[in-house]
Amino acid sequence: MNATDKTKTLARDAQVIAGIQKHLNSVPTLPLGGSTYTPADLVKLVQGRIDASGVANTTKATWHSNVLAGRKLNTQVTPVLRALRTYVLNVYGAASPVLADFGFTAPKVTTRTPEEKAAAAAKAKATRAARHTMGKNQKKSVKGTVAAAAPSSGAAPPTPSTATAAVATQGLKAAS
């Protein structure tokens, strides 16, 4: 239930209580929903829903403040525990059983074989080539080129390499 619906429900419940007290106080019992209620019981029932909503709001606000306090405390404790772990490792050593007393574990030492290192280097090189990434020294050698302006009298004469490529392409199309 969103806040607007809850507000409307609480307002309607208060109005129902006012209506019961104004118009139904003289009625001894009311058969409603398979049960029999006195006007006072109806008022208690509806007021109970209003009170429960208020408790839920208070509980929710308390929960939110507790969560925020926990997060704040976590940001304070985590770096301290990291430093404590480093201290214990430095004082007692990575192989010491004292680490377990603190609930810490020794850092894992991973050794890669030369084949794994070569495969990783090849993969990194392939990734750089696929992404066209360059280092700063490689970027220095890259220069932009500006296309030359074409003569205004007509089309530019074909260069020998362009003419040869055009003839070769036409020959391939004719052979097909």
C-alpha cells in the first residue's frame, strides 16, 4: 500500500469511527461478516487498524535509522579490520595459527606457469589490437592527413594504381 492509499484509508477509518459514534450508539448489536459486533467493538476494531498503521510507520522509521547507523558503523569498522589483519600478518606471519584465532586467513599465493603467462600476454595483445588501443608513444606517431583539393575543370586524372585496379575489377566482373 503506498502512502497516498494509506493516508486515505486512515482518514476513512477516522470518519467511520465518527459515523459509528454519531449514528450507531443506540444499536445494541450489528451482524457483520458472519459475526456480531457492538458499536464499541467496531470502534475498537477500526481504531486498532489506525494504531497498527502508526506503529508500522514508527517501526519502519526505526528500521531505516538502524540500517543507516549500521552502514555508517560498517564504513568505520571495515578499514580498521583490514589494518588489524595486516598487523597480525606482519607480527605473527602468514603461516601462524594465530590468524585463525582472529578469523583471518593467510593470503593466497598464486603461481602461474610460463605457458599461462604467455597465453595471458597474447590475449592482452590481441585485445589491444581488436580495440585499436595505443600507448602514448604510439599515439604521437599518428598524424592526420588532409585530402588534396580536386581541379575545378573536371575529374582528376586516374593514377596508374587506380587505373590498374579498375581494369582488374572490370576483368573480374566480365569473367563472372
